[in-house]
Amino acid sequence: MWVGKYLVLMSYVDDFPYFGTTEMRKWFETEVVKKMKLVLNGECTDFVSIEVKQDLIAGTIEATFSKYYLVLGEKYKEQLGTRKCRVPMKHGVDKILHDLVVTPEAHQAVADFPYRQLIGSLSFPSCHAKLEIRHAISLLSRHLCDWDATCISAALDLLAYCVYSHDVGLIWSRGTDPHGHNVPYAFSDSGFQAPRSQGCRIVKMNNAAISLTSQRHTTVDTSTTAAELSEVFLASNDIAGFRNMMTEMGMWLDGPTTIYCDCQPAIQVAEGERNMASTSRTLPIRTWKIRERLDMQECALTFCRTYDQQADQGTKALDESQFVYLRDCMNGYNAVLLEDPTRKMPHACYSYKQLTDHLGKFANMDAERANKSKRKLP
């Protein structure tokens, strides 16, 4: 930041969280009480049910909904029973919900279940610090008017997961992100399906997500490449917004913002190295906008392996091992653990050994793929 003094204040209804340099904070605290009736509560440890833990020595800030989910689990204790779930949605349930057509008879049989209230209670944290459940919320929200027993079971599985992982949120860390200090970057992925694809995009900074969106595309995609391009375009929109906001705050970015994509053809089309036949005007217009942002050095596309594509968790229900790995990459816990293997982690996260074993498996896969490629050469 180019200024020596700064104050950042957020107005949220009748709350004013703020931070800044010591001199500016003291000035604000002295002057603001002269202008309005205000109570200064000191360090922010709880905000709209978000529990905030700051460790200035370790350089981390953690945000969770631990108490919120424990209370919610107690409220639905009778419906939950002994249900246990280590992922937001069991593998294959996403496809069932996607194709589900609820009959009036099936809905009437369970119409008295407080489905809307449960989904509303689950979705609030997903907008702030429980971002990994956005995909499940997206699917379950499609049946707010016509739920059946299948929807209820999936919703209770999601609640069971949230109770199990109540102390897992987001953790930002200082000085360990390879992209640099306060430098945003994004992940973009899409699951091609009819009639409209499910896409996910994540914007991160200082090792953890600051934005995650998982939703169906508004237009029909005609191929996997088209679906990936649509999501890359949406990710570039998010990046443009964050870059503009940071510029207004005096946080200038030296180069383009990286968007990670696991589809080589989509990257080639976006960079102009490959053409894509299409009868739709929407896709070419979006592609040209991506190219413009690439030319203007606002963003840059970088290929990443599918098993490192953090946005993959927002397009489909994954198995436990891969989900936990991608979740903790997205929310910053893996970065903190690799920096300090002795740090106590939430019980739902990987241990240091589990994480290194998982990374070793990927390294072996890369080595095997490289050897196969060598054997194919004449």
C-alpha cells in the first residue's frame, strides 16, 4: 500500500468493524463517538455469528461458525439422530438431485418438515466462512417449493457434516502465499451437463478464499470447453471487480491476476491459439472479452491439474479424501499446516502426515504420467 496511514471501515447495519494503522484507529475512536452514539467493543472476536481469531504473532486470522453449527445441530438433534457425514454431500447424490422430479404425492408426504428453514439456516454461513458447502446449498435450494424425502435426507447429511466440521472455516496467513502479499488469484471449473452446467469459481488471497460462487450457468453450454470458457469469463468478472476495489484502496497490483483452469482447449481458445465453432453469439462475445482482459494484462490463464483444481469441489460431490484435500487448500488450512507442522488443526482437517501422503500420491501420479509419455516417443 502506497500510503503510510490508512483506515478501513465496513458498515454492516449498525456494526462498524474496522482496522488500520495505530494513529488512524486512535483518531477514529476519538472522533466517531463525538458524531454518533456508539459503543467501542475493542478487538473483534464475534461478528454476525462469525467467530474471529487473530494471532498477530503467527500472522493468521481465522473465521469460523463453530458455535452457530453446534446450536443448529442441537435444534435438529431429533431429526439428525446418529447420522454422521464427513462430506457436504455423498458421492452420487448430486446427480440424483439434479435429475429429481418430485411428485405432488411425494412432497405432501413430508410437507410438514421445516425444509426451507433448515436450508436457510445452513446457507447463511456459506456466504461468509463455510464456503465449501456452496455446491450442496445450490442443489438443495432448487427444491424449496417441492422437496421430498430424498431432499430432506441430503439436507440432514449436510447439517451432519457442518456439525462434524463446525470448527473448520477460513484461515488467512501472512507471508507464505507464493503469489505474494495481498495478491488475488482465482480457480475456475465447470461440470458440463444438461440442460445447464454447474460452474464454480474461487478468488483467493493470502492462502485462503475471499469469494466462492457455485451455481448453474444462465445459458446452455454445447460442450465441455464451452462450459469451461463460460466459467473463466465469470471468474474474470470477479477478478476485475476485486482489482478495481484494491486500486481504489491504494493496493496496486503489478501484474495480471492468475486464473487457474484445468481445461487446455479452453485456455487455447481464450488465448486465440484455437478457434471454436459455435452457433451462439454469447460464447464468442465472452471469449473476446476474456482475450481483451488477457491483452490488457488484467488476468492470465494458467493450466492446473484436475486434482489440484480447487473449484472442482463446487461442481460435483467428491469422495472424502479428495474433498478434504481441496477444501483445506481452498480455506487455507493446508498452507498453515505445511508452514507449521506442529500447529493444532481442527479435527476434520488432515494431519501433517495425511497431507504429505496425499501430496506424495499426486507426485507419483505425475511421475508415472511422465514415464508413459517418454515411452510413447519414437
